[in-house]
Amino acid sequence: MTFDERYRAIDARDTRFDGQFVTAVHSTGIYCRPSCPARTPKQQNVSFYPTSAAAHEAGFRACKRCLPEAAPGSPAWDLRGDAAARAMRLIADGVVEREGVGGLAARLGYSRRHLTRLLTAELGAGPLALARAHRAHNARMLLVGTDLPVADVAFSAGFSSIRQCNETIREVFDLTPSELRARRRAAQEPQTVLGEIDLLLPHRWPMDAAGIFAWMAARAIPGAETSTANSFARHLRMPGGPAWFEVRQEPGGPLRLRARVAHLGDLAPLVATARRVFDLDADPVAVDAALSRHPLLAPLVARVPGIRVPGAADPHEMLIRAMVGQQITVAAARTALTALTQALGERVAGPDGEEGILFPAMTAIAEHGAEVLRGPAARIRAITGAATALADGTLTLTVGDDRATQRSDLLAMPGIGPWTADYVRMRVIGDPDVFLPGDVAIRAGAGASGIPADAVPLTAWAERAAPWRSYLSAHLWRAAPVRAPRRQKTPGRNEELS
């Protein structure tokens, strides 16, 4: 966006741009979100920054009125695939807290010095400043949205000490933690369970939450996941131990997150995971507007505004689920994954005392998967081989992978074809421009919508939806008839969705 385009956005107080940039006002020394209700500053008094960390590094503090840190995340980190976007996804995933800047740099394939130069040039702040801003955002979120003690907030947000947390909050918000907590608009129920939170998940409207809840319900693994018409909950493995989260929506209301962790440091990455699963940093207005320009897609968008592309809670699990689901129906894949989870998953305590189960660790699938999985021997070898490669580090799969590198690494594995590699890229990285022409349900949805249904012409037709072909895929999945016509299986093509 140009300076004039950004200025018009803040003059209109356009909420669509919240989280995509911040406005720094030189006359007041503060930075705001684009929709801040304060009087629009004069153009000569304004500078725009891509991140709050950049504004803070330039000497500005956060606006107490609009709290720019409370805005949804920028959709740019999914739309872009460069090193800066990958770094932002990994920072949100807690890599700096767990592995330091050196670990972040190693994951991205750079030296610490070069990564700092790159991010400073691109985003206006280095990795330490970006991670610090992310911790401040997490602390604000927990202070406003929960009754966790300030000490627990500090460690949950990723700070190494209470003092560091207090100093950062004062510096960024010009408020103490207690003063920031006192500004919340509605009283919250006291948090009585250590490590448990219940808070609002900011997102942009419109939001097709019902569609994601239905998607999850069709694929939920009993014991590990639970889904209803307005909620989704699951157990998962975090770096500090087992965790659990539930995303729910009251009728017509926003989404809320309830979560519980074994280690307080996992809270912030868990919130990032929930946001990724529900695609909450997407810009639905931009997506809908772009797709609606095509006459055949306009009715689909009008029928389901704000459609989202479901993300993955765990990249390794997503690969196994995709491989198990190749060339079989959703119901058959769910049956196979349920048997695998029941046989090899770890039992854990649920939030209300009931027993839950974790999706099996890669080591367990590598060692015992062949005893549980059913089907062609080559497919079983491929699944256990992928689990072995993930377990021993031969294959890496993270939210911060380079798109092309991840795809080529997956395609190099036995038994992984283009559908699986691209589907994993869509779900794990959140790449918004993935299309799956070999997917039967997508072809059925295309045919039902008057779009060419054969793979080659469909691929050519879908190019007009770039860079939003993942959302085109989601609309075509939704448009597919309930019972898609049977087709002869072709090696490398997926018969259903996993």
C-alpha cells in the first residue's frame, strides 16, 4: 500500500486494515491501529510502520484508547512466503522463547547477524524486538482476558522474569500491568485452575465459523477431538507437555478460546495454534472481493461469506493424517486414524476430569504403526517411513518452512504425491494460494458450479483466482454434492479429503 492509501484507510477508520500496519503520530509520540477513533492526524505528522515492534523501536508507545496490540494478526504473514513472513510465523509459535534468536536464524537458514539485518530492513525491527513486541501482545491479552496472577502472565507470555514483563508493559503501553488489567471493559470469571485461560479471539468479519466447525466434526478423532455445531476442542502435545483447547462461538457472537496447559510457557503458542487452525488472521473482505469478481464464483461467495481454510494444530500429525486419507473417504480415514490413535496414543487427563488421548507420537507410529494400519503394504511403509523421518529429523515440517522447499522435501518421500504435499502446505503453512486439481470433491464442486471439472482445464481456470486459490478450493469443497460420483482411482490422486 502507498502512503496515500494507508492515510485514506486511517481517515475512514477502516477496521479491515487493523493488524496490517500501525500509524505513528509524531505530535503525540503514540502509534495506533488504523481504526483508532481518535481525530485523524495531519499527514505531515504521520508515519506508517509494518509492525508495532518497528514503531516501538522508533520511539513510539501504544495508544491507550485503541490498543493496537489487540488487533487481529496481519494476513501478510500467510500471503507472503519470504523469510520475514516465515520469521513472524515462527516467532508467534514461540521459537525465540524456546530456542533463542540463534534457533530462529538456524531454522530460516541464516546467521543471527544476517537475520537481524534482513528483518530490520524489511520490518523495521530485529528478531529480539519483534519477539519482545509479541510477548507484550501476549501479556496484554492475558491481563485483559483472564484473572491469571501477574507472575503467571509474565511467564505465560514468554518473559524470563516478572521484572522484565513489568518493564516492557510500562514501556510499550505506558501503563503498569495492574493499570492495564483495570482497563478491561467487562469483568471476567476468576480463573481457579492454574494454567487455564478463557479469552476472546479477535478476528475480522465476516467469519464462517460454522463451516470450520462442520469440517472439524466430520474429521474429529474420538477421544482426541470433540466437535459440535458451534465448538471444537482437542488435546495436543506442546513443548512443555500435554495441552487442551476449545474454540467456541455463542450464536452471532465472536469466537472465544478456553485452554489449559501443563507448562505456562505453552499458553501463548497455544493461542497462536488456535488462531492458525481457524484461520483467524485472514482478510475475508479482500478474499471475498477478489473471488466475487468472477461471475461463476460470486454466488458461492454470497452463499458463504468469510469462508476460512482450516489450519493444522500439529504439522507432523497433519502429514500422517493426509497420508492415511489418500484415496479413501473421509469416514474411512477417520476410522483408520481412530484405530491408530486408540492403539498408540498417550492417555491424558482432560479439563473436566475425563480421560483424553493425544495423537500418537511419530516414534510410536514409526515403531508400531505397521501393526495397526491396514491397507496396501506400500502405503503402510510410506506412512511409517514418513513418521521415522519426522522422528529422527531427516524430514523437517514446521509452520515456518519455505513453501517450495517443503513441497520438494515432501515429494522426495516415498508415497507422497502432489496432492498430499500441496494439501499439507495449505494446512500447515496457511498458504492462501494452493489448488488441488486432483481432488475429487473439488472437481465435483467445480462441476456443480459451472466450472470445468477436468483437472487440466480446471487448473487453468483456477489461475484467475490467484493469490486466493486455497479459498477457491474451500468454496468448491463446500459446493460439492453430498454424494460425489464414483471415479476410477488413479495413482497419486486423492479420492476424498482427509
